[in-house]
Amino acid sequence: MNIFIVYWHPEPASFNAAMLRTAEKVLTAQGHEVRVSDLDAMAFDPVSGRHNFTTRSNPEYYCQRLEEAYAAEHQGFCSLLEDEIRKLEWCDLLIFQFPLWWCSMPAMMKGWLDRVLAYQRTYSEEQNYNLGHFCNKKAMLSLTTGEPAGSYTEDGAHGEINAVLKPLQQGVLAFLGFQVLEPFVAYQPGQLTEQVRINMLEQFSDRLRHLEQEQPILQPAGCDL
Ligand SMILES: Cc1cc2nc3c(=O)[nH]c(=O)nc-3n(C[C@H](O)[C@H](O)[C@H](O)COP(=O)(O)OP(=O)(O)OC[C@H]3O[C@@H](n4cnc5c(N)ncnc54)[C@H](O)[C@@H]3O)c2cc1C
């Protein structure tokens, strides 16, 4: 498979960095081709705006969706976004690796979504959910938390983890057509012993080795926008 990992963590010695290195090592050893966008290393600008484009549909009034549609028709995305979109088109499996911040992605990664997932290039009124642009591809969230697993159960403080992740797993990934795999959640690595953290990386490796056999937890269903 072609596997694209979008990664954010500013600390190379972090547990997220260890998870990224584990994924690269295990997936490459399985014969997959892996590409990584390390957003912090790229100093990825998360703020969307006119600089997304080399074309201008309307210089008087900025409407991002209209500029995206125009750029999609006229090869008008800046080279950074064009490269990221091509990696999306290239991959069979998309993985996001990040620490959970405010029950979501950190801002730099959210900004990647805002800028890269362009209207008429990655989705449209006709191309979404089961008719989505990426409907033959799979996607998976891989994340760490600061709070224990018990906080992410139905009776826990934040509710069940897949409910917390629904805006990303359904609103973004399934919307684009991706078949969504069960997320891998490394709960509270900062509070664990070194040995338990090592075991967690082993569990992650095991999971990655068998990804191709996994059934998605979310299949994009039809939707009328
Ligand atoms: C703004 C903000 C918002 C947040 N919001 C939330 C939230 O909504 N919900 C929530 O649950 N949490 C939240 N958190 C906490 C955050 O999710 C955790 O701090 C983060 O997920 C921990 O992951 P890390 O990679 O940063 O861990 P680190 O602190 O980098 O690592 C944990 C430990 O693993 C060790 N380690 C690194 N590599 C290895 C290795 N190869 N083998 C063994 N050990 C290793 C490190 O040395 C460290 O001791 C928030 C934090 C911030 C700053």
C-alpha cells in the first residue's frame, strides 16, 4: 500500500514521535511505501487565505470555496498545497498522528485540513460520503491523550472516544469518502512506566502489521448536502 502519515508534534523525543518512528519502521518492513508530512518540521502555516492560490477568481471579495473551485479548474494551488493534495491522491491509507488537544487535533493539523481539503478538488456536492473522492481509500486516527482510558468511556468525563472523534472521523474522513479504521489511542503515556509505554508501542506495531485485514468501523453512507 501507499501510506501517507500526517504528523504533528514539536518534540522529537515525544511519545508521538516514537509512534511515528514505529509506524515508519513497521510499515516499511511490511513492504509498504510511506510518506510523511511532518507539519512542525515543515513549519506548515495553518492559516488559510489568498496565499493558498496562485490564481484569483475574484480579487475584490475573498470567498475560499470559490477560489478553491477556480484553482481546481486552473491548476491554481500554491506548490505546498498541490504537493499535499497529490500525496492524498497517491495514498491508499491516510494516517493522522497527533496528541489530542481540546478533544481534537492541534491547530497546525486542523489548519492542514482547512487548507488542503479543497472544494472541487477533494470534495463537492456530488462527491462526498459514499460518492466521495477518496472512496477506495482507508484512513485512521492515531493519537495520544493526557487523560486515562476511563475518561473516554460512555460514563467517563468526555464520553466514548469514537463520539469525541466523530467530527474528524465522520465529518472529515467519511465525508471525503474514506473508509475509517478503528482509531489507535495511546492513553496517558505521560503517566505510565517506561515498560508499559514500550508495551504500548508493541501493541501499536502489532496493529499496524494487520491493518490490511481490518474492516472499517465507518463506511461512508449517502448524504444529500
Ligand atoms: C493545549 C493542550 C490541550 C490538551 N487537551 C487534551 C484533551 O482534550 N484531552 C486529553 O486527554 N489530553 C489533552 N492534552 C494532553 C495531551 O493530549 C498529552 O499531553 C499528549 O497526548 C501526550 O503525548 P506526548 O507525545 O506529548 O507525550 P510525551 O509527554 O512526549 O511522552 C510521554 C512519555 O513517553 C516517553 N517516551 C518517548 N518516547 C518513548 C519511547 N520510544 N519509549 C518509551 N517511552 C517514550 C517520554 O519520554 C515521556 O516520558 C492537552 C494538552 C495540551 C498542551
